[in-house]
Amino acid sequence: MQPHFQETDSTQMVRQTVKDFAERQVRPHVMEWDESQEFPRHVFTALGELGLMGVLVPENYGGSGLGYQEYVAAIDELAQVCGSIGLSMAAHNSLCTGHILQFGSEEQKMRWLPKLASGEHLGAWGLTEANTGSDALRMQCVAKKDGEDWIINGAKNWITHGISGDIAVVLARTGDLLDSHGITAFVVERGTPGFSGGKKENKLGMRASETAEMIFQDCRIPDSQRLGNIGEGFIQAMKVLDGGRISIAALSLGIAKGAYKAATQYSKEREQFGKSISQFQAIAFKLADMATRIEAAELLTLQAADMKNRGLKMTKESAMAKYYASEASVFCANEAVQIFGGYGYTKDFPVEKYYRDCKLCTIGEGTSEIQKLVISRSVLQD
Ligand SMILES: Cc1cc2nc3c(=O)[nH]c(=O)nc-3n(C[C@H](O)[C@H](O)[C@H](O)COP(=O)(O)OP(=O)(O)OC[C@H]3O[C@@H](n4cnc5c(N)ncnc54)[C@H](O)[C@@H]3O)c2cc1C
């Protein structure tokens, strides 16, 4: 299933490279990593060698210097095989690396981007806390100035690569509670005294993507590790999420396509009442609904990607892409399990994993309800 418009040579090349990689190096291990909840760090070193850990990073910082179309194609192909690998790749590129790329000084970019882009370092990005997810402005993690340094205290929860991340971008309160100019972004390197990984979550899906707590106890970092101006962190984070949501839309799309392809093939092979189940209109219409939603999701995702490439504001479009694609993914995975019947409920077939993995897409980087808040605010302003 491909878009019906012409992809650029560069996007086609990325798509094929990632497809081959995923078939060879990911597919054989998908269920083993899922069952044991193993985070396969080595896969990201290999993705780095392919230039996929710095897709959007310009070549002068060691990245691939590609655009959002290529980025979407890469995540889509990975997620068709394993949502967890797609999620980790997306979080690394869009959040940690993306934040430094968009808001770091020249010196900071030279310092951190080359190792992130090569996959030698893995990135984490901490906004969420135990009591503040959607309501991030109420965060309790604080950074206090002490001479030329900052001292960070608090914890971040639900962080992708919270334990394994080498470089973490952390949003901490430097001003008043609920003040959108009271939050600042910092980079903290693994090994800094006072910074440690905490509890690893035992999750429903996306089990091979590490999700864990990050703990800061009198963690001292120099002012040179502050990203942008004091008080700009929340606004920076919202802009980072605008781009990040395109990657979650791509992740949703990949999972939906994986589920759809498996269900289509199965429906042609499985016979009941003397014919393949695809010949029952009840099943064929499910496939029609799935295919339509996938194509609509892809169009919204590519629209947001195109706007982002052209430097346009796309807060509404990325929220629409993320909202629609994630809900479409849940719809498709649910229908795929139904098409597989009892076999869909077992771990011998791939659809139960798509069903578990896709649910994250309606939650991470802003829930569907929060996307509707963003979209409705925007359309009411138009
Ligand atoms: C696998 C995974 C990976 C993640 N990775 C990261 C990461 O790398 N970095 C990071 O910072 N965070 C990460 N997160 C956190 C994620 O972004 C949050 O879980 C998400 O933003 C929702 O926050 P919450 O879980 O606290 O839910 P809550 O905010 O408590 O929401 C609970 C429910 O209330 C609804 N709700 C809340 N406020 C409103 C409102 N105003 N109007 C209507 N409904 C509302 C929500 O939509 C939801 O249905 C990750 C989460 C998961 C599960």
C-alpha cells in the first residue's frame, strides 16, 4: 500500500532501505523482544549507521539532512514491522534531537548532535511527570540558579529511554507555577551526579521501547547546558511537539498498514462455509473501511509533513494528522483482530501486537482529547 502520488527518489530510497532493514533485523525478533520487554539498544546503533538517527539533522552536524517526507516513510516502514522500534526512533529524532536542533546554540549543536545523529548516543526528552501529563504547566520539577550553575530537583515519568538515554532534554520550572514563561529547557548527560533512571514501566504494548522514570536529586549542570532563553522552555516544547506529532501520525500509519496487510492476506486464505472469508461482504467492507482510513490518514500526515518542510506553521495540521491517524490505527488493528477471529487473539499471529501497540498513539505526545483542544482552538481562531 503506497500513496498514489509520486514519492521523490530520495523518499523511495529511504522507504526501501528501511523496509529491507526491518525485514532482516527486526521482524525475526519482534515477539521475543515484546515478550521479554527487552529494549534492543543495538538496533538503534544499526539505524544510526543507516543515517536514521539523525534524519532531519543537517549534514554539517553529522545527520542525513533529509526532510519530513523521508522521515515519515522511515517510521511508517519500521512501524509496519514493529511499533516499538518506530516509537523509539521517532522519540529520539523528533524530541531530544529535534529540540536541540531547533533551539540549541551553534556550540550546543556541535557538541550533542553528531553523536545523536550517528546513533552512538541515544536521546530522551522529559516533559511529563507523574501528576502532570496533559497539564504540563503544573510541573513540579524545578531548576534553581546557583552561581553559574543550575540545580535540578524532581522526577520525569513515562520517558522514552529514561534509563538508556545518553542525552536528555529536560523541561523544568524556573518561574511561577502555571506561568507559560516559567519553564526552561536543559540538556543533562547520563553520568551527571544526581541524575539517574528510575522505574521501567511494564506496558500493554510498545514493550520493546523503553519507558521509564528520570530522577534528579540536586543535579548540578552548568548554564552552558540551558537551551535557549530562561522561560522559553514551554513554548519550545509545544513547537517540538508540533513536529513530533507528525512522527506519531507516521507511527500510527505504519501500524495500521501492518494490521491491514495481515488481515487482507488472511481473509483471502481463511475459508469458512466453503469460501474465503474475504468473499463475505461483512469482511470485505471492513477492509474497505480500513483502506479508506489509512489513505485519509496518509494524506493528512503528508500534508503536515509538507508544511513542516516548507517552514509553515502547522500546529493544527499536525494535530489533525496525529488525531486522525492514531484513531484510524486503533480502528484498523481492532478490525484486523476481528477478521482473524480466534487466531487473532493469539500470539501466533501478528495482529494482537498491532492491537496492543497502536493504543499508545492516541495517548503519547498529547492524547486525542488534547489534539481536539488544539484543533478546535485553531479553527475557532480562523
Ligand atoms: C509509551 C509512552 C511513552 C511516552 N514517552 C514520553 C516521552 O518520551 N517524554 C514525555 O515527556 N512524555 C512521554 N509520555 C507521556 C505522554 O506524553 C503522556 O502520557 C500523555 O501526554 C498523557 O498524559 P497522562 O498520561 O498524564 O494523562 P492525563 O493528562 O492524566 O489524561 C488522562 C485522561 O484525561 C484526558 N484529559 C486531560 N486533560 C483534558 C482536558 N483538558 N480536556 C479533555 N480531556 C482531558 C486525557 O485526554 C486522558 O484521556 C509517554 C507515554 C507513554 C505511554
